[in-house]
Amino acid sequence: MLIENEVVLRNLLIRGLTGDAVAYHEFLKAVSVHLRSFLRRRLANLPHEVEDVVQESLIAIHNQRHTYDASQPVTAWVHAIAKYKLVDLLRRRGNREALNDSLEGDDSLSVSAGTEAIDARRDIAKLLNLLPERQRLPILHVKLEGLSVAEAASLTGMSESAVKIGVHRGLKALAAKIRGGT
């Protein structure tokens, strides 16, 4: 069932990305059902938050649809986006202990996810090393380590504004490098 779902979602998304509005609409409907199930397990103690995180995830999926790599599983991409939204929710609620609990037990991903994660970390490290320190460190601390802007500013000796600018410019530079293949 999981493999069939992966194939269906992938085909719908790819057709949607090529301009098939009906297929894209079907993809969003199917992925919303998938996300609800995925998030219900992780938000068992906060069931009233599931729909909000589903909607935030769908918006992020739509906004980032151009980043999907068709050679990778679509469910892994969708789960990664949903996990970021879940982490955002738990941070907003000040529930740092739940961060680890909510992200464990992801039985819907294949065994190869561990090696994919290692490869992804290596690739991210390579890309980050291409950036100047004033962009690399804010991204590392705020986006990857989950520190607040104030914490990152304190750690790096930069102002909070400089940290925010560094994150923004750094992510923009990384996106350009990824698109350009450099």
C-alpha cells in the first residue's frame, strides 16, 4: 500500500508540475489525507493542532513544489516539510521536550532514509561551506540547530538584524547555487 501510495502521489505531483491543474488538485487532496494520518500519530497529545499543521504543510508544499526532485520519494519530501511545520508548532508552544518524541517512530519511511539523511547532511555541509561566514553561521544556528535569532546573535556576536539578513541572503544564495548546479 505504501509503495502504491508513493507512486500515485509522485505521478500526480509530476503531472501537476507540468501544468495539469486537475492532477495537482488531486495530489493536494491525496497528500492532505496522507499528512493527517502522519501528523495525528505525532500530535496525539495535541489533536486540535493537526488540521493547522496540515494546512501549513500544504501551503509550504505548494510554495516549495519547484524544489521537488523527481528522483526522490515524494513522501519523504512531504514528510520533511511536515516535520519542519511540526517543529515550528512545538517551538511556538514552548514544548521542546516533545520535539524529539514527535519526530521519532517514523515507520512510514523506508530503511534507506538513514543513508539519505547522511547524504543530505553531507550535501548541506558542502553547500553551506560555499557561503561566507556571515551567512553560513546564521543558517546553521537558526535553521539547522533551531536556535532563536537572539540566541544565534549572542553566539555569533552579530546583531539580531544581521542574523536575519544573513539567513535571508544565505538561503537565497543557496537556492541560486542549487538551481545553477554550482
